[in-house]
Amino acid sequence: RACSFDVQSKGQHSLDSIKAKINNIFHKIQNDGVQKLIIDVSENSGGNSAVGDYLISSFYAKPYRGYEMDFKKSDEYLKLYESWGFSKPEWASANNGEVLHYAADTIIPENVPQRFKGKVIVVMGPPTFSSAMTFVTLIRDNHIAPVIGQPSLNGHPTGLGEQFYTTLPNTKIFVRLSVKEYIRPAGKTKDNTLIPDKLLTDRQLSNPVGL
């Protein structure tokens, strides 16, 4: 079960720490001789897509197509982004409010200590959202592994992300808004819903290992 892709700038929830935990999991999987693996993100509400990318690297070695993106530059979001330990020089040089378009890139899986070589199935569910939805969409559109479960209630394969959050100075209301549109590898569709390869009942979704 991968219930969150949340990342913090340091500590046990930093990206490096999370990668180390994933490595430990796949080391145990290899030592136990596992041949079939279910990755369950049916309760995952998202976080940082770098976690999902690294998770894919742990069982898939071939290059695959990523997302197209439209990013609206803001100095405020850039400061938040850099506070997480990341940097984007082209964002820093862009005009405030400018929309930058990024064509779909080719994602090269990272080198990992142990890459799983058995059969993988990914489970999604109604709560699957944000970067967890991105993770499932990359797998579904690139035919990396079968996706089973139920469609997300609020997550979409093409959608908004990279949330900027702040407290308004006068009303003290906490607000969040997105600064990026992610366009799925398969392209925009009229019905912006990701349908699993195999639909599960509520009972099956609660215990996909038993399928």
C-alpha cells in the first residue's frame, strides 16, 4: 500500500529518505522471492510526483512518455518550490504571470539497487488524487502495467497540480491554487476520466490481494 506521496524538505519524509524506504522494500521483495506485486494507491491522495516516478523505476526499466505541461510563473510559487530543495532556472528568468509550455518529455527510469522483474498490478480507487493520479495515468497510458480498481471521484488524468498555498494577509483565509496544467501522455480526451483496465466491486477493492 502506497497511501501517500507526501515529501518534506528534510527529515524522515524528505525525498532521499522516501527513496531509501522504497529501496528497502524492494530489497525485501527480492530476498523473499516475490513474483507478483500489487501496488495499491487506491487511498493515495497525492504529494510529490517524484515519489511515483521513483516507484515506477523500481519495477520498470524502459523509457516512457511523460506529461505535457503549461506552467504559470509566479515569484511566490518559485520561493515555495525552492524551499522544498528543488530549482528551475528557466522559471526564475521568466516574467511574473508568463505561461511556459513544456512538450511531453521522455522519462528515463532511475538506476535503482533492486528492480523488480515480476508481474506488477496497480490498484486505484475513488480517493486516488493529485500525484497519485499522475502515477496511475503514466502507467495506464504507457502500458507499463495493468491498472485495476475504480475510477477516481475527483482525480483526472489531465488536470491541475503544483499547488501554491498561502494565508491572505487581511482576512487570514488559507487558500490553495494550482500553477500547472498537466496534459496526459495519451492527450486530452472529451471525458477526462481514467478507466481502469479491470473494474472492481467495493468488496474486491477492499482486498485486491485476494483476486
